[in-house]
Amino acid sequence: MNIFLSRMFLICFSFCGTASRAVEFIGHRGASHDAPENTLAAFRLGWQQTEACELDIHLTQDGQIVVSHDSTTLRTTGVELKIAERALAELRALDAGKWKGPSWAGEKLPTLAEVLALQPDRKRLFIEIKCGAEILPELGRVLRAAGKRPGQIVLIGFKLATLQQAKKLFPDTPVLLLAGLKKNTPPPQLADLIAKARAAGLDGLDLDYRLPIDATWVKTALEAKLQFYVWTVDDPTVAQKLVAAGVKGITTNRPQWLREQLAAAPLQ
């Protein structure tokens, strides 16, 4: 084997053979850089690009679960309706795709059930609970109807009490605590996050990449029997450092592009 081939083998083995398989790349609101966020188009594309997608859920006035990051529809539809105060049919009449470009016109706010029906058998879905515990009974019904295999669904959220209830209702489903930086608020401390997650019986942490995450943070969480994920990373340099630190997964708006950038990075 000549020097060039040896070098290429080492690059592939070092990154492709270790990091790209060990680290889960999660499409943030689907492939949201390329398609309108939190639409079926974004999830369809996201699961083509990577192994997992992430979405956000709210409960409508008539007790249905709709996929949307915001509690209102203004940013993605141009019409301001508060999801909790509107029926699903009214929300579904809005166009949630044309803001991204003419080719996406006609995309609707999907229900969680529709996304689950689209989910490939070997792919995963991270569900962020944006509202409170009032959504959990309907969430349980939808998940049971979808009949996903253990591990295909992961629940995430910022509201500890809601997550604690979710873990009791769905003991076989991984549940992760989200945390990040807030304006005019001291950054969360790792020890506090670990203590909260463990006390609530949760399975891991999913943290803002802007926190001072390094190998020590990851090791400390793992020693506490907690999985360690980060969000939302579109910078290959940042992602490379997080991979080196040992994180289990990285949420990104550009899953395929980010993976390609890391695979093309020079051997460290």
C-alpha cells in the first residue's frame, strides 16, 4: 500500500469508522436548512440524509397533536393563530411551506401521527414536548397506535415536571432533559443538570452546544449513567470538537452536509 492510500485508509478509519457511526446526526425539525421546518417534506428529506429527525409538538384546542416549534403559527405561515386555542382543521388550512420558497407551497402543519407514519423502520425520532403534561394522554395514544419499536422514539423537553411524568407513563422510552443559555440568566451547571435528570428518572441530557462542553462534561454525565446529546450545531469545527469529546448525538439543521464536512476534515 503506497503512502497516499495509507493516508486515505487512516482518515476513513479514524473518522468514518469511528465518529460517523458512533455519533448520531439528528435533523433539526427535519432537514430544515433544505426544506420548510417541521413539515413532512423536511422529515422525508431528513430521513434520507441521516438516521434521526427531531420535531416539536403542541396540543390543539380539540385535543390533537400538531407539529410546530412555536406556540403560534405566524412565523411559518404568515397568519397568527395560537395553536392551543384553535382546532386542527383551522390550523391545517394554513400554508406552512411557501415562506421557504414557491416550490414548497402547499406544505401543511403535520400531525404527529402523520410524521410517525412516514418514519422509516430503522430511523429514529426525537419529540420535543413544547407544552405541558396535558399533552401526555394523547401522546400515549398516538405512540401506541404507531407501534414503533423500542428506541425508535426519544422524548425531550425543558420542563422537568412534564418529562418526569412522561418517563413514568412511557418507562421504555428514552427521555432527555434539554438545557441551554438564557438571556440575563446564569448558565446551567452540569452538576445541577445531572442531579435534576437523575432525580426525575430521566435517561440523559441534551444541551446547547454553546455551554462549555468538553470531554470532562461528557465523562461526568456518562459516569452518572446519562446519555449526552447536543443541539443545534451547523459549524463543522464545533461539531468536530464535540465528536472528540465523546457526545452521543448532534442535532443539526444540515445533517448530510455536516457529516460530509466532518468526513472531509483532515486527520487530527
